[in-house]
Amino acid sequence: MAADDPIALHWWKAVPNFGDAISAMVVAHVSGRPVTHAGAGKADLFAIGSIIQVARRAHQDMRADGVKPWIWGSGMLAPVNRDFLPHVQIAAVRGPVSAALLQIETDSFGDPGLLISEVVTDVPEPSDRIGIVPHHTLVDEAAVLAADLGYLLIDPRGDAAEVCRQIASCAHVFASSLHGLIVADAYGVPNTWVAPTGQGHLKYHDYAASVGRSLIAPIAMGDIAGFDRASAQPPQAYAQGIARARAALKTTFPAPLRAAPHMASA
């Protein structure tokens, strides 16, 4: 692969979801190179998303072309078999839970979604709006609640950059979408974890541990109306953890995937 070729990046796109779509935006920003979507078996890189299990399924054996794809900031939904590790290169994982389950020794953690505030910079001034960012499977339920409360429904299936702008514009965000929480953290917006019906909790705790965030248990969707927002831990309380994760992500981005110097300065 030439240094100015597009990076073949795998991200989940079976259903429109901003948390997965921002992967290409962030990778292009950090690498200085264009990005194209690739199937898991042909990818150069896995980044944003709970997709380590996808990488494992695709790389239980060495690729015929000898390429070992990189994993940078990815996480998992549940423990995975480690049989694929000889066939990939790990630059960083989402958090210490992923690292422990993979039995890899690293202190480089972070979800690359934390870098989106460097990409989508044309955000509105903060307002007094309260936003709800549901998991993409819970939009209809959240829409009814948002309408009843006069809150802003932020549909995760919408344009990724616009979803980020909407999150950045809020005074507080309630999210069952993991990247609703992460993007709110990226923009310094206080946020509260809402129970992700039908979803496991591993990925949420993995991210929280990566930035030193206290994340004990989610609240129910039905409890949003009566929730005391002042009791929520603001991102400023774990700002050092966010800064540390951002720095680790930039430092560990795979050097072979960075743009050639003449491209980066163009």
C-alpha cells in the first residue's frame, strides 16, 4: 500500500449509526489520508466501534496477502477468543477491560470518538436544551419521551456531523448510545447513561475506565424526567483522563498508515 493510498477502514454500516460513521472522519483527520470502507477481511484498520469480535472472525487465519491489519481504539461487546491475535497488530484498544480480556499488556487506551471535536469544529454555542441520544434500536421509544418532555431527540441514524453538532449544543445529554456519551464527553457536555435495553454493559464500562469516569449503573428511560441533572459527574471531573486518552490515541496511531510528509503538509 502506497503512503498516499486511501486507508481501507472497516466500520459497521449495516444500519446508519453516527457512532460508527465518525470512524472514517476521525481516521482521515489523524492520518492525513483519505479513507474508504472495506470489508473486515480486507481492512487495513479497525478503529471506532465494538468490532474486535468482527476482526477476530475475519482473521482467525493469516491473510493470503500477508497483511496484518491494525486495531486502534476498538472495543468489544463480550469476551472473544484470542486465536486471531497473531494475525493482527494492536496499536490501542478502547479500554482496560478489552486489554484484560485479550491478555495484552498496554496502558494505551481510548475511544477515537473522543477526537471528533477536532474534526467537527463548526458547532453552535451551548444552549439550555436537553438532548436524548438513544441507541439506534430505541429511537421510537425515545421520540415519544422527548416529545412529552420537550427535550431534543437526537437521532443517531442521522448525518454524523449534524448529530455531533446537536450533542455539542446541549446543556445535558441522556444517552443509551455509547457514542452519545463519548461525543458529549468530547465536547464537554454533561451526560447521563441511560439503560441500553437489550445491550450488554461491557463496552460502557470499558470506555469509562479508559478515562477514569465513574459509571456505576444506568438510569431507566422512564426515569429521565425526574433525574437530578446536578448529580451527574461532569466531564470536567475526568478531563485529565480524556486528555490522556486523546494523547494516547494520537501517539499510537499506526505510523505505516500516516500520510507521507508531503501529503500531511499539503
